[in-house]
Amino acid sequence: MLRCGFRKNQSYTRTQAEQRLATGRGNHETDGAGTGKKAMNIGLFGGSFDPIHRGHMALAQAAAERFELKQVLFVPANVPPHKQKQPVTAFVHRYAMVALATQDTKICVPSLLEAPAELRAPTSGQRAASAAPNYTIDTVRALKRGLKKADKLFLLIGIDAFRDIAKWHEAKALLAECEFVVASRPGFSLRDVAEALPEGLRPRAEVTKPFQKQAAIGDLVLPGLTLRLLEGVQQSVSATEVRTAAAQGKPLGKWLDPRVAEYIRKTGLYRRKAEPTA
């Protein structure tokens, strides 16, 4: 395994003697310590999925192949924390589109982990007056409580979203809870990835400077976190672009699963409301 290392600076306060950038590949399904059972690798892919598109599916499938994921849970957020002041399509529509898009892919499973309370427990009578934001750290902890100790959790995320990771709720704790699979793309360096980390995990500038010209590929392993940089899954599509096209009545097939495109057409999602007449 080829490794290029971050050496500890004497003025750096972490107790670990070495920070390292690793570009090698590992075996991502191993025996559970002391159990004799194989660890099951699980992927968690959260987001607004407004709507889910081919880029999302490409990332999930590439991550599943690379890291031997037995399952990828697609978790639409009821209240995305970063979009609390923006209009978001009703959860039931976004969940329905996720279910349609993943229908033929056995390892991809729609999840209600971040659904409104009344959908998670329909017989409980729970109904919050105002729904709280769905923080990923809470979802990860809830999911891990139901996993075996030998299981391993990978959180899937695009590199553009990862650049804001330092602003996430309990970001340092989240990075320690699971490994991140970050979909890289051309134009980003290893230094860009390292400098996006929260304060306290972010290496010193003089440590990351040599990696400014090194593409964001391979693995970034630092005390308190492991990032798996996944290259080759770039898709020229964004949910904003899809919504704009849908509002204009344009065909959506090049971006979406045909069933999702048909769902949007039938329900009229993203269509502009007609202006009232005088």
C-alpha cells in the first residue's frame, strides 16, 4: 500500500504521532473482532432528493462496488438542516421518487429514518407542531444502534456538500462515528478536502500545502476520521437543473429514472403555478 504521510509538527497538539494520507486500497469486509462473523458494510446516503437523479444512483452503485456495501440506505430528510429557509417538496413525494428510482437495484433501499414522526410510527399518534431539523449525527447514531458490532457504516456524500462539513451539526463527532465516502471530481485537490475539515481535525496549512496539486483521490486518514475519496462518478446533473427543466415542461429522461420522470409529470411537481388573471 502506497502512503504519503503528514508528519506531526512539534507545535501540533494532537497526541497521535502521525497524520497520513493513504492512496492504497483496503479490504472493506473483514471478520468482526472476536465474533468470527463477517462485518456487513452498510452505506447511508442522506439528502433532500428533490428529486433523486442519476447522479445519486451512480454514486451509490460505485460506492457499493468499491467498498463491498451490502446495502445502501437512501434517507430523504424531512427537514434538511441546510434548507430550512427554502421551499422543499413534501416528504411523501420525495420518498416516493426514491422508492421508484431504487426499485430495480437490490442493494439500494429507501429509508424512513428521517421521515415525519407520524410516518415512522403511524399508530403512535405522534405529530409535532413544528418538525425539527434532521441532523445526520442523530440519524447515524440511531442507525448504529440497530447494527451488529461487526458491521461497518459508510456515509456517502458529494464533494461539493463535503466542503461545508465544518458547518454541520456536531461535525467532529459525525466524522468519528463512521467512514465518509466522498465522491470526488476534477478540480479538487487533497488539500481542498483536508482544509474543509472542522477546526481541531484540520491539519496545519504547512502540512497540507504539498498536496495542493495532488488530485482528490485515494484515502485521507487522520486522527479521528477516515475519508474514502471516490473518483470517476461525476454526473452532469443537479436537482436544481432538473426542477428548472420540469417547471418548463421539458423532458427529464436524461437526468432521471423513467419512473421518476413519469411521477413528476403525473403529479405536476415543480410546475410553475399559473399567474392569476385579472
